[in-house]
Amino acid sequence: MFDLEKTEFVSSVFLRVVLMTAKQIKPGLLKVAKANQFVKDLFRTSGLDQLLKASGGEIESVMQESRVFMQPEAFAAAAHLKTSGEYLALYRRSIDDPDGFWAEQAGRHLVWDRRWNSVREWKAPSVKWFAGGRLNASVNCLDRHLDTGAANKAAIIWEGEPASASRHGEERVLTYRQLHRLVCQFANVLKSNGVRRGDRVLIYLPMVPEAAVAMLACARIGAVHSVVFGGFSAQSVADRVRDSGAVMIVTADGSFRKGAVVQLKKNVDDAFKFKDAEGRPLCGSVRKVIVLRRAGNDVNFDESRDAWWHREMEHVPAACAPESMESEDTLFILYTSGSTGRPKGIQHSTAGFLLGAKLTHHYVFDHKDLDIYWCTADVGWVTGHSYVVYGPLANGATVFMYEGAPNYPEPDRYWRMVEKHSITVLYTAPTAIRAFMQWGDEWPKKHDLSSLRLLGSVGEPINPQAWTWYHETIGGGRCPIVDTWWQTETGSIMISTCPGAAAMKPGSAGLPLFGVDPAVVDDQGAPAAPGTGGKLILRKPWPSMLRGVWGDPERYEWTYWKDYPGCYFTGDGARQDAGGYFWITGRIDDVINISGHRIGTAEVESALVGHPAVAEAAAVGRADDTKGTGLVVFVTLKNEFTPSPELRETLRKHVAAEIGAVARPDEVRFAEALPKTRSGKIMRRLLKQVAAGTEIKGDVTTLEDFGVLERLSGENT
């Protein structure tokens, strides 16, 4: 063991001796017990990082990326924030004078029925923002635009999935005036069916304009909406109804996905069959089901309970006075997926959430009136709430919506739509970007993508290789990329690069946004040194933060606030570099302890994707008698490469060279595809079971392709 905590100089001779010794003795015997940041950086750049002994609370951050991309001058000249100085001035004010800053933003960006009495009331973990104020979210998204030039501007441009190589999909355009009318009508439908202020309405719809209509109609009358992703099962629907006590379900006969019909109404019917341990129906609180005709498939119809959307809309007036809501009234409940336990109903308030979504959409996406903005997320996820519906519409944006899969009927579907609709801002997930890479450059190159001016990434850390491809192949090297870190719980983007104002570092989430005070700490809450991995916490409240877990205040406190009193624990690992940029290393639950080294799987995956043959990778841990945990990686290859024992060994060596011998995978499994949800999330819990050779357990109904697991389980055996 070496103790180099106070070392200020290391000679090249010493480094050579250490390297030769490490090669000649058993791996793991030679360790640096203590090291200052100078030594850590030196050892890592010298390829000796495997000798650094991780402390109990330190997560080793092994991904090294030194490239810096400056903002294009032409973009910066027209951006909302043109220089780093402008960003820093606003950010410092938001931290030093949060009450003054947020009062100014709330007055400027939101339309109020009554001004608030106090800006912030904070006693962790409880917070109130703009207490005493009154407003309505639908008014802020719709009514405010009706006396402006935006009244006849497109609010939503929508395209349906069914299409062919020579024919575009079905298209609809709704202006702000038309959208307002539909929202008022459906608000009256809700009221005519007994929905009142505070009631919960479950929305289970495809990506069609009616999803936004239903959400905003609930907001208009003060009902609390809970959107369920259309890929979830009947059991998931039933569980969410039971927990929320929803009085109505809004659904569709079906939706289109890769040319097939997803049976949404059947799933709702099946949800009514589930009962609890005492024999009570889980959906017993539901009085009405409103059904949108979308796919035209045959459905069962209970005349005493079910009603067609279009029939209900025929008999209601086109005007509906908005309900004036308290700032802290719940706007919506959004449930986590529940892959690792009982779903949590995350509550979001009206004023705080809306302000966070509107402000971040304005700055992070540098919103301009002429933009055609496309966030590819489904409204069943928080990204769809914040950056398909509430944030963009509050800013008077034109939002593009698409119903189906990115590769139907061919892998260029996204690029066809970018070209056809002259999309200017594209916000999508790294999993989608890596899929595009795997399908080949020829697909985007068939189309004119020159309308794009800004690109965004969301959902998980983006590896530098995918970032570079996105920047060069899709953005033509001219489009800034905003890699965004945030959560269902945060309500809006927390960390990103402000386009025009901050340099871009591939793989880094960027800098904190206004009012956000993040820190990387160890298990005891002590600040981690720059470049050192740890746990990401947020030290100050922010307006769009969650207000609790529906019906379970103890779970709220225990999950987010017990580890670091007074601070919100994100559950993510991260490091902060010397320039203040944050690098997300993945969920703490995904940290693997290999021979005493705590390594985030995201960095292993990034190293693999850095190899020319690899399109996508997922790394999981498996019990190992010697090391405690072994590393198993699942890899999909680019089209021009084929699996072989030689390539398997090459990839093992590549990871060792990129990260260190400690991260050399014990097993590399080739796969045609990885198990993903329809939203593009890799289901790592299932891969852990495949790697361990155990029975597949848990809900798999959200899988995009059910055959993936079977094929994976049979591979390499």
C-alpha cells in the first residue's frame, strides 16, 4: 500500500517502477491507500488508475473526455443568453437572492388571478412557493395567447404512424384558438360526467392531440390528471387507479405501433377485473370511461360505464370558465414505472411546476416564435408533461407530435418528418440516438436536415461517441446540443448547457440552471473533490420540485430526504470537474463493486460504445465468488460487424484499456437487441436476471419486443 496523500511531486522513474511492479505481481495486491487529487489525476492519465483504492463512499469516475465544443458564433449572437457572463449573473442572483429572483420570474412568465403573499416557505422537506397566489394552468397555456398574434398560430402539428415509403402519415394541425375550443369542450364533458375540482382523472391515450386536450381540460376545471403511458399493462392501469382513487379513465380504442394496433380499451376492460386481497375491485372508484376512436378496432362497450369521446363532445358548449387554483394545488400525479417496487405517485403543484417548465423551455431550448419544436417523449412520462405540453404551450410554441415508432415503416421515419415539417429543435433520448447510429448514416443522409438549429438529449447520460455522431451527422456540426439532467421528481431540467452561453463537453450534463444548487458528496455528506465520483444532491428548494408522494408522506421523506438532512438526494452518481460541469455516472443502484472498486455501469457502457464495432451496450453485475461482483456486458453491433470470439476478446481488452483492468468484463454477450420499454429505456433489471441465469420476474408488459429476452437467454450458452 502507498500513502500519497501529501505528495506534491512524482518523478517519471517512480511511475515506471510502479507500472513494472503492477504488471509482475498478482492484480489487486498493489494499491494506493490514500491519494490527493494531484496523484489521482496523474495516475489516471498515466494508465495507473486501477491502483487507486476507492474509499467507502467514493464512486470511481473513470470516463475521460477532454474535448470542448464552443457555441457557434451565429447561434450565440441571437440566443437568449449570449455569453457565459450573462448566464453567471442570472445564476448567481438565483442562488444569492432566490426570493427576489423567483418573484421576478413568476411575475414575468405567469398569468395570475391573484398575486402571492409569500414567495417561498421552506422547512425541509416541506415547501410552499407563491403561497396565496391563484392562477390556472390552462389559461397560462392557452387563453393568454388568444388576444395576441399567436391565436391563429399552430399550437400542435401532429402526424400519425401509418405510412409507407411513398406516403406520409395522417396529419392534423391545431391552432391555439382551435386547441382552446377543444379543451373547453372536453372540460365541459368532464363536468357533465360528474368530475369536480380535486377529483383524479386517469388518462391512458396514445400520442395524439387529444392527450394534451385531456390534460389541459383537467387543469381547466381543477381536476388532477394522472397520465399512464400507453405501453403499460392492464395491471399497471389498475394499480394506478387504486392508488389515486381516479373517478374517470380517458382512453382510446387503440393506437398504432410498428404497424400493429395496441389494444388500449381492452387493457382498460381487463383492469376492471383485478381485485385486492379482500376481493374489492381495484378500479372500484371509476364511474366513467371516455373512449376516443383512434384505430377503429373492435372493442367491447359497457353502455352503463363507457362513452365515446366524439359523442360526448357533440352536446357540450365551447366555452368553459377556468377554475382559479391555489399555487400549491396539485396539478397532476405521475407514477414512476415501479420496476423496482410499488409505483410512487409523484405530486406536482400548479404554479411551481408551470414556472419551472416554462422558464427552462425558454432558456434551454432558446425558444423562438418561428420554431417548430419536437420533443419525442410520450406524454406518459414527465418529459412529455414538461416539454410537450405545459412548458412549450405556455411559451406559445408550435409543438410537433408523432404517434409511433422511429423506424416505421423504415429507419428514416424521424428524418422524413424533420424534413417535411421543417423541424428546428429536436429533443430525444440517447437510446434513440444510438439506435439511429446502428441503423446507419445512409438514412439521415437521404434527407435535408438543414432546418435544425438546436439538438437536445434526455433520459440518461449520453456517451461522447453518440454525442459526436448526433452533433455531426444530424446537426451538421452547426447545432448546439443541450444534454439535460432532471427527473420526474424535479419537474423541470436541473442541469444543462445554456445554448449560446456555455461551451459544450460531450458526455457532460453541463452546468446548473437557475435556482439549482447541486453538490457531489460522499456517504457522510462531505463534498467530493473535483473529478471524484460521489452522490448527487440538491441543497436548495426549487419551484418545480415534487410536493410529495400521493397518499404516502412517510415514503416521500424516507426516499428523498433521510440520507442528507435538508438536502434532496437524487439517487444518481456524479462527478463535477474543475470547470464546474457535472458528469452523471448513472443510478447509484447501478454502481458495481468489483474487488473493492465502485464503478458506475454508465461509464463501462460509454467505453464499449466508443469501440467502432459497438452500437449499444448495457453492463450489469453478477455474483462472483472471487471478486464479489463480476461484470457482464450485453452488446449490439453495428450492421457491418458480426459476432465472433475474437471480437468478444477485443471488446474485453478495449474496456480494460479505456478504464483499467478492474473493469475488464468477465463476459461479453452479443445481442441483436436489448430489452427496452417503448419509451427506449433499457430494462437493466431483466438483464441482471439473464446474466445470473435466474427466472425472469417482474412486469415485462412494457417491453417493446417480447422475443428479446428469450433470444438473450439462449445466446452464448
